[in-house]
Amino acid sequence: MKLPPKVLEEFRRHGRNGGKARAAGMAPEARIAGARHAATARWIGERFGARSFAALGLPGGETIDAGLADLAASATSTESLLVSLAAPRLRREGVPVVVVQSDAEQRLYDRLEQSEGELAHARYNALRRQVVSFADACRVARVDC
């Protein structure tokens, strides 16, 4: 169903005002994280044709999406450390990694050692291979090569 232009304009006006009111009630850190996440989604959409890597069906896309979201929110997670570790390669392939966490390699391994025990090294290598597969697939998936 197609809506009349007048109704669409009212929806746009209320949407902008609602967003401004919601942002005014947020903490500055949350507002910055939301803006970073939205900018990243727009950039991915323009560059790759979808608003998330998971939607593109790239191998490891969910992991990269989660890592980018955690980095935007300044949260430390396995995914954010993995994205920070692979940031140079991901940037070369067109992934918008703006913020990275320091000493990501050691912190990621320590985190895996706590959760995986003796299997930490195998899990670490598997995550690294997943990022390499993702980066290789990004090279092929870029819209404006």
C-alpha cells in the first residue's frame, strides 16, 4: 500500500523528533556507541550492499558484526578482541574498523585460556582462520572494487 506524501511527511517529522528525544535521555557513551553503530551499518550497506555482514552470508559475518558492535560500545568481548587483532587486514578489505583495543592478541588468548582451558590454542587458531576466511570473502563481495 502506498501512503500519501502528506502522511509520509508526518511519519518522518515524528520519527526525527522521537529519535532526538530518545537521544537526549541517553548517557553520552551510549549515544556515541549508537551513532558509531549506525554509521558503521550505513557504511557497510554502501560498500557491500547489506547493512550487516551476517546478512551477506559471509563466513564469520556474525562474529565480525558482534565485534564491531562491541568495539563501538567500548565493550571487551572475544569478538571485539578478535576484530581488534585482525584490524589491519580487515581495513584492507574494506571493513570499517575505527576503534581497536590494545594488546588484543594476548588478551584474546588469556580470555580463551580461561574459558577453554587446554583447548585455548586450538580455539584461538580456529578464530584466526575464521577471520581470514571472512577477509577473503570480503575481497570478493565488495560492490565498488
